[in-house]
Amino acid sequence: MIKIAKIISLSGLKTGKTAIIHRLKGGHGFKSRLSVLGFTPGTEVRMIQNFGHGPVIVEIKDTNIALGRGEAMKVIIEESDNDGDMEESEKVERGHRLKRKRRNHKK
């Protein structure tokens, strides 16, 4: 199966979708602050809340982080189109892996 990725800003990611961080736009201070929070290229991020206005809440490295919409627009991500093409069993298995990972991390 061919993977098709869209390059968009984090502010355009829909609630519940996951993506991979591609790069950060902005000055040294902004990039440094977000890097410390875990926003580094290649890291998976999941949108927890995005109403289309105001701040967004994302999960990154088992931590929920709120970003202002302007900040989220400076985080460039690769969104995979394959989420909708996944078989139901793959979605269930993926969910179980994430739950196990979270439980193990909390110990």
C-alpha cells in the first residue's frame, strides 16, 4: 500500500488524528521552547482538541500540551491519509498498543 502524506500545519489537524512532526517554523526561542516540550521532527503527535479557533490540545510523548493557534500554525506536520483506510482490526490493535504504552509509562 502506498502511503500518501499531506504537509500541513498542526492547527489544521482534526481531533483524533495523528501525524508526524516535519519541522518547526519560527525564531530560535520558539523552536527551542517547543523542542524542550518534545516537538521534534519525527515525533508522533495526536490532536486531542481542535475546535477550529482558539488553542489546541495535543498529546505528544504521553503528555497533553495546549498550544495557542498561532503557535500551532508554526508546527509543520505530515498527516497520513491512511487512517481511514485501516482495517477495523488494525485500528483496534493500534488502540490496544497505545493503551498498553500509556499504562506501562505510568508505572
